[in-house]
Amino acid sequence: MRPFVLHRILRLHPLGWLPVLPLLLLAGCESGRGDYARFDVAPTGPALDTETSWRTVLNGTPLPAPTEAPASIAPLVTNILQLGPWPPADLMEQARLDSAWAAFTAFEGTRVGVRGIDSVLSQTGRLDDATERLSDAFGRWRVHFPNDPVPAVDLAYTGFNYSAYPTDDLLLIGCEFFLGADHPAVLGLPPTIYPRYMQERMVPDHLVGDALRGWLLVHFQDGHYDPKGRLAEELLYWGKVLYIAQCLAPETPPHDLLDWTREEWNWAMANERSVWSELRTEEMLYTRRRMDVQRWTSDAPFTKAGAVPQDSPDRLGWFIGMRWVEDFMARRTDLDLPELMAQEDVLPFLQAYRPGS
């Protein structure tokens, strides 16, 4: 899953990171900007084509015959779990694959994870709710992007490899990533790979936002994302994706779209001017150094950039990009969502942006 020279006044001021009272009063679950209402359309089309391959793992069911297997089996077995090629080329390869699959489904870590999906997500109705919300989101997608594909969805168990594995035709969701920070399957993860701050984001409320955001990022990347682009272009891409995700799933709070808590969203709202002051120097916005880009966009305990304090949420670049797009679209009422994606020049977004307004 692009000229502006301003003094960094708030960085130098000793009170620069104190929350601003009016912003605190405005801060909350909703962004309060962006002209989202005009994109809130009724979903159309059939319900999503949904597979539940996590149940196959839970029940220890053997792999289906290649002629009967859903499309999600190939990426799950070959690319995600890396058990072997699918479909198997001959009987010997089939036997090896069947043996590897049986060992995977019987592994105790797997059993803990899929039982967690059953008890935490399935039996509580959370998976049904998530499926309905994703179906509505892609129903709105059909209205706004009628010529683009709609993926099939597989509610899967991936062995904690992928929370979302998206292609144009498939959105495979690793449901084990949404069991809650204190579930035994999550607590048992190696902290060198999944440190505690990551575990604390593995909550059911993030499932829909993670899945939808992941699919949009991959769907749009070929035509709209430059992996060697400047920081400003990176933030604009994230901002457009998050804005469209909010339009497609208007009932999803923006903090869930960013994998934040409500408190982290409130922090970003209250400190938006200070964050923008830290970011807005010409050399930072237009840097191509990947390390500098990642400071604003990568998973971390907090945003490790400049003078941003350690009580900040991470990936504040996502948040700023989303705010750029909100202010831009509030002014450009003539644009639809495909036309938003076609806007590649960062400058009009910067000119429309009013931090903390």
C-alpha cells in the first residue's frame, strides 16, 4: 500500500505543543470537514461474494480439489502461508501440500487463533456486521466508480501474516488481526515482530477500515502512486485514499480508518497546527529520502519526526494528507471521487488547506 517556505515558529516556542482550547472543543470522532455528505449515496448492486476460509481452518477441513476451490485458496496457500504451489502439478505435490495444510491446521497457535475468530468475532456477530458494512461500502463504490472492479471477500486466517491481502478481484482479510490486544493469540506473538503498540491496535473495530483502506491503496497504486515520490505526494495519496474510504464507509469513525484510538485522533486534532508547522518546510514536504517519508507514514509508537512529541500517534502524515483533501474537496464541489483521484498536483491542496479550521 508531490513553493512553500515558512518559519517553524511552534517548534521553537516552549508552549508549541500545548493543546489549543478551541481545537479541543472541536476534536472528536468526526472530522467536521470535507463535504462528505454529498458522497453519501445508497449502496447498489448485489451483496459481496464472501468466502469464510477461516472456518475451513477451524474445522480442520482438507483442501478442496482444485476444480472446486474458491479463488482465495491460491493466494492463501501459495503466497501467504507458502505451503506450496497451487494448484498442485501432480499427485506427489498434492500429497505434500495436503500434509503441510494438515500440519498448519493442527498447529496449536493456529487452533488458538481460529478459535478466537470464532468466539470473539463470529459468535458475537462482529463478522456479520463487518461483512454487511463492507458490502455497503462496495455498494457505494459501484455508484462512484461504476467502471472499476468489485472484489470478492474472503474472511480468512493467515497465521498473522496479513491483515488484508488485496488484489483487484480479491480482498482477503486476516481476521486474527482483530481479536483484541489481550487475546491469547495476540499476546503470544513475538514482540520483536509485533511489539505491544501494534498488538494494541488489533481490535475488532479496525477490521472494516483496515480492509477497505488496504484494498483502495492497492487498487489505485498503479495509476496514482510513485514509490519514489516526494513526501508531499505520498501524503496526498494517503489522504485521497482515506477520504474515499470515509465516503464509502461513512459510519466508520476516522480514527478507526487510521488504526488510532479516539484519544489519538483527539490529540491530532488538538495539535494540528503544530504538526503542520513541523511538516511544512519546503525541504521536508519535497524530500524524496525514504527515511524522511517513513518518519511521517510508518507504524511506530509515535511519529518520530522533528520535534513531534512522544505522546503523539504515529503516521501523522496520513492525518495531514486527509485534512488536505477534506479542505480541497470542501472548495471543489464540482469534483466527483474519480476526478479527485486524478488530481496529482499537490499545490492546490496546500492552497486550500486551513489547519485547525
